[in-house]
Amino acid sequence: LKIREALMKDNFFIPIAEGETLMGNDDPRYLNRFDKYLEHDVYNFLQPDMRTYGFTNMITFARKAEAYPHVKVAPHNWNSHMGVIMCLHASRICHNIAIVEDDRFFNHALMLPGFRFADGQWYLNDQPGWGITLTPDYQKLCTIRERVIA
């Protein structure tokens, strides 16, 4: 709190984020570890890791964080195309998920028909489920072949 106060006194603003270490076993219903900081406007972004925290936990967490309108949720995601897709879908459900971390990792397994990234913004398709398909090469690689053991 003292750091934030000192910065604000000098009219210096740096957004502060916290939460990348939240894991799937951390109960999303309890933001109490952050409460005193959120109530004093210390954090601007909360960043649970999408892949370890999970989609359902992320939605629950983001909905609880809505009690603090000055705070946005920015799911942490590193080196995971599926993580980006999960974050994008979560942002459609929870409007306080303001940004999605995307390291532009190239994925050889997933195709995103109808997904588009332009002018710094993602546009999603309206397909059911995640709206993705496996690439033909990946489908061949992962096809289970019959094996006869005599």
C-alpha cells in the first residue's frame, strides 16, 4: 500500500497485476487474500493462470472480482494456443476480462476456422464448443491404428 501511495502522491501511475501463481486447487470463491489490496485500489489486474487454474475456476473468479469495478481480470497464459482460446471464450462470458495474453505461439495441432486477429483484437467464430478443429497432419499423427498381437 505504501508504494502505491508514494506513486500516486507524485502523480505517477503504474498498473499493478497479481495472481499468476493461482493454481487449480486455489478456491476461486475466496478473493479474501486480495481483499485488503483491492479495497485500497492497489491492484489493477488479477491474473490467474488459465491452464493451471482452469476455465470454470476462471469464470467463478472473474465474477467474484466484479465487486471491484476498477480491477480487470487478465488471465495469464504462456505458450499455449488452447489457453488463448479458453481465455477468449472466458472474455465473452465475463466482461471484466479485459485483455488476453497471447504470445503468438505457433501451434501445429489446432486450426481456428473463423477466428481472426486484426488491429490488436481477436474476433471469434460462432461455432459450437471451442470452435476449433485438429489439423489434418495432427489427425494422421494421432490416429490409432489397429494392432494385432498374436
